[in-house]
Amino acid sequence: MERLQIANLPTPIHKIERLSQELGVNLYLKRDDFTGTEVSGNKVRKLEFSVAEALRQGCDTLITAGGIQSNHCRATAAVAAKLGLVCDLVIRGEIPNQIEGNLFIDHALGARAHLITPDESREAKMEEVVKNLKTEGHKPYVIPVGASNAIGSLGYAAAMEEIIQHENELGIYFDRVVIAVGSGGTYAGLWYANQQQATKRKILGYAVDHNTETFVEVIKDILKEMYQNDGLKVPKECKDIFINDQYIGVGYAKSTSEELEFIMKMSRENGFLLDPVYTGKGFYGMVSDIQKGKFQGAKNILFIHTGGLLGWTQEHREMALKTL
């Protein structure tokens, strides 16, 4: 499959020394928040494959969807601007009093935002945008939310190969790879490559919105298409898909004081900042489970920092400051 070279790769892996000592494990952080600035995070890895497919098909417009503070929408807008493509974003949610964070960057990068209410269908709106663009003579390419389909997930199949290369260089083996899960594509790519390598490592996902059952089905659907695209026999059952839905908290993109206090503590004591929507919840869940003894037998744990710092809203920042 063709691939663009947009992200700053490979991203480094750092050991979190102080926290490792505190928890009694070897805990490492893969800095996928270093993939770029405007494109920072995990989304650009997926877009390298999705947008390559769009260009191969001769498309001139990228269409995707997400929430007000969608990292994926912002990354798509950045890639489109870089390549001279038009970008239309279907954005769901209430517009804040101040245009900030990812929404501001979307506009700065020249993307056209189509706002819908929480009750409206993103898919229906994207179909409407596609129809209008075709009428105007454009050739649009639709990227699903989070670029979470078989093509986009190849970005994290490639990332797993990168992780294995790191292991060889560092002389260690990560028996647990942990991520926050928002749309399933990153998890699917890691799981697929892990199976192809026939390793015994576990891929652990911490859900930030939907429940375990929903994500398992979404991931299975992506995996089925990945196997078919590679001309491989689809397994009768995709086992060992581990999605933990116990740390969603009060809902997607919403935070509790306890979660934000944890993020601030990690920042002060370890020198890296998580985001409140994805990595904050995933890292909080992982650390909580380590403390509860649920990672017994895990010698080396790798958490993938998938970015998202531009997702800090004014509300999140104000709440976080109250915890200091």
C-alpha cells in the first residue's frame, strides 16, 4: 500500500524512571505526540496511508468528521493544506464562546467547517457535502472518523514494526503495549501487526467513550477488512482484543477533578503532559490498574502517547488549575 512521508518518524521511546520506581514496573512512553506540530499525534500515521489512497484516486478534496476539539480533523486539515487539497470538516458539538485549540487551528489551516448538532448524523452530513462537491466539479475522498478503517489502520501496523525495531535497539521486549482508544483504528493496526509477528505481547486499550463490546466489534470489522486486503484468510475468531471501559468517567471529552489532578501530578513529577480527552484517561486507567495488581507478570510496559495537547479547552484548563 502506498504511503506518504509526513510524520516525523520514528518517534522516540523514553523510560519514565521515577514513575517506574514508584510502581515497581518498567514503564516506557512512546512519544507519538512528537510526530509533528500541526499534525501531532497518532492521526498523521493513519493519514499517511489514507491520503496516499486519495491522491492515487485523483481526489482533490478531503472530507472527514469529528467533535469540536477533534485531533483527527485538525491533522486532516494540516495534511490537506500541505498538499494543496481542499478540506471539508463535519464538526459535531456546541461552539464554545471562544474559538480555541483544534477548532482554531482548523480555521487557520483553511478547512471549511460544517457544524452539526449532537443529534444530527455525521454520515448523512458528509454525504450531503460529497454531493455538493461533486456538483461543483470536485472529486472528494471521505476519511472516516479517526481514519479508523483498514487503510488508516495500516499506520499503526507500521508503528508496531517501529516498536519492534526499538526493542532490538534497546535490548528489551515490551510484553504490554497500552493506548487510549477513541475510534478503534490505532488499536486494530497494532493488534494486526502483533498477530503477524506472532508475538506473545498483549495490546491493551482503554476506552474513552464507547463500551468494550462496541469497540471489540468495531475493531473486528476493521481487522476483517485488513486481512482481506492483504489476501489472507480471516480468522474465525479474533481473540485477545483487550478493551477496558472502566475509566471513561463522566463521558467523552469530559473530565473529573480526580482525572485532571492525576494529569497535573504526572506532569509535575515526570515532565510530560497528557491530554484530558484521550491519553489522560488511558494513562490514568493503566496506572490505576498497575496499582491494583492487574499487570502482574508484565516486565516492560509501553504506553503510546498519541498526542492531543491542543484538545485542552478553557474549561479543562480552569478545572485543572483548581487541582494544583
